[in-house]
Amino acid sequence: MNLSFGRDYLAIPGPSVSPERVLNAMHTSAPNIYEGALVDMVADMVPDLKAVARTQGHVAIYIANGHGAWEAAAMNLLAPGDMALVLDTGRFAGIWGTVCERLGVKTQLIDFGKKSAVVPERVEAALRADTEHKIKAVLTVQTDTATGVRNDIPLLREAIDAAEHPALLMVDCIASLACDVYEMDAWGVDVTVAASQKGLMTPPGLGFVFLNDKARAAQNPNVSYYWDWAPRIEPERFYQFFGGTAPTHHLLGLRAALDLIAEEGGIEAVWKRHAVLARTAWAAFEAWGQGGPMEINVADPAIRSHAVTALSLGAHDGSRLRRWVQDNGGVTLGIGLGMSAPGDPNGDGFFRLGHMGHINAHMMLGALGVIESGLKALSIPHGDGALSAAAQVIAEA
């Protein structure tokens, strides 16, 4: 007997679950890429996409994953020899910095570890020390997908302004867009990088770079033909939106995803749902941790992501639990990406739960129920009352 038969739940922190309406919208013959319905749909969709990022600025759409969007943003703004200040809170801002270095950009890294958010005072001090204003951009993530740390972007903007530094603020929202509260224009962000496969509920393949007029004016004149965002944000012909043939079926899926966001009540309602479901997961994890080794990587709830939670379980039990819930319960948890501990160089004592995009109460409670079954089956010590605590969060919401 195997209890995993039925619909699998991919509970990794991206790609997230794609709604049936998104998949059905993509399941069609290719549309005309020169005129007609697709052209009209994209024209109507661009304002809706910008509304999710809360910007009146511009958006460039790329046929790429998040790494491609990183490179697009860097290529358009940073030339060889330029300097970028990289603020790392786990893994992904550091990799974005590596992308910049491969383009000939010099980087200055401030590493805040794997459990803490960006400290604005340290950023302000670094910018004040740059008296010649060699730093052209400050790069960070809103949510680090590996660690679950969520950075306070308004405080970071305040630190840059307090230093009276002209550097552009560039924020990776690949994991957080349409999950965590994000106000690009109100928070003074110059460039936002995102992708389709997480909060936007569409299969991997679309990368987005949102930018304001300040960033547009600072464009690197030597940007390559393909990555150049200028024709993408003001195309004279439809193909220029995408640097060539349009990603037709991904666009159809994204249109359906944006419609779902609107029908839920808009992005504010989506933010609230994610906040409740994140607290639901945390309630269970904290209860299990009272009687065992389970520990949420980020201790302070104020800086935890509403899209993903990273956890430690000790020894090799993270991987053991992941395999048990997948094989016996049909739930796929995320690996402990970039995590390790003394005696655990491969991070087998860690795992992650993605709670982003197209999820609801029964999916969350079901996943938590399977995890508790795995803890029991594997005799991993854990506290009692976790599922009751999680249900109480749902009930109160």
C-alpha cells in the first residue's frame, strides 16, 4: 500500500503550483504573433503586471528565469569597471553579485549571515565611506529563498538617503512578488527583478525587470542587443517586447494568473492570504520545536518571509523527512539549499516549505498533517499540539 497516490503537492519554494486555469490557458494552439488577440492581450496585461509590483514605471519582459532577469538588470545599468554594493542575507544576493562580476563589475559584499536581515546602519556606513560615489548600485533581495529572511526595503532606502548617496536601489523580488507586501514606487526602489514561477503562479520562463525613470536615464549605452530594455519598454513593433518571437503560451498563462489575482480582491488580498498561511505554518513548526530539534531558521517573525520557511531538524533528519513525506504522502518539500552545519556539510538536516502562490487553507493544513505523520513514522522527537495550533490560526483569520 502507498498513500501517496492522488494529486501531488509540490511544496517547494518555486516553481509553485500552477492553477488549472493557468495551465488550461496555455493548452491551446499557438496564436498569431503579428496582430490580433495576443497583441491586444499583452497591451492590456502590462498595466496589470506593473500593478502587482506597485509601480507606475516601466517593465521589460524577458524569456528567461530569474537568473536571466538578474543579468538583464545588471547589463542595462552596470558597465565593466562600475561598482555594486551587494547585501547578502543567505545565498541569492551573493549569486546576483557573481553575475555582475562575470560582466566585469566590481562588487563590494556585506554578508549578514543566514539568519539576519540587512542592517541599515552598516549599509549607510559603507555608502558614507564611498566619498567618490563609485558605487553605482545597491543590490539585495526582499526574500532570500534559501534562508527565509525577509529584508526591510523601506529602511534600506532610508539608509541610502541618509548617506546622501546617488546609488540605484535594485531589489530581487523573485521569491516575494505577489507573496509579501511590496511597494516599489512608495518605497523608492529603482529596479525590481522578478520571475513568473513563484507568486505569479506561471511555469518558469518569464523574467521581469521593473524600472523607474531614474534607472532608465542611467542605462549603460553599451548594453547588448538582446538584453537592452529600451525597445522592450517602448516597442515600435510587437516583437520588440520580447527581443524576437513572443513567449506565446507563457503570456497566456500569465494573463490567467493576473486575472486570478484580480478576482481574489487584488494584490492586497493576496498579501493577506500569504501572511495568514505563513503564520499557520509557523504555529505548527514552533509547536513541534517545543519537544524536539525542529527550529525555524529565522527566529524573529518580523523578518520571516511569507513565501518560504527554512527549517533545521538536525543530523540527516531533514532529508529523511523530505523523502518520507514525498514517498508516503505525496508532498514534496524543498531541500536545505546552501545550508550546512558542523557534521552536516551537505545540509541534510535542513528542509524548506514553500507557501507561495496558488495555495489555500486545506493545502497548508494537509501538508502539515503529512509532515507530522512523517515525524511520527521516523521517530523524530517533536512537540504536541502543532496541528491544533495551525488550525487555530486559520480559525481566527
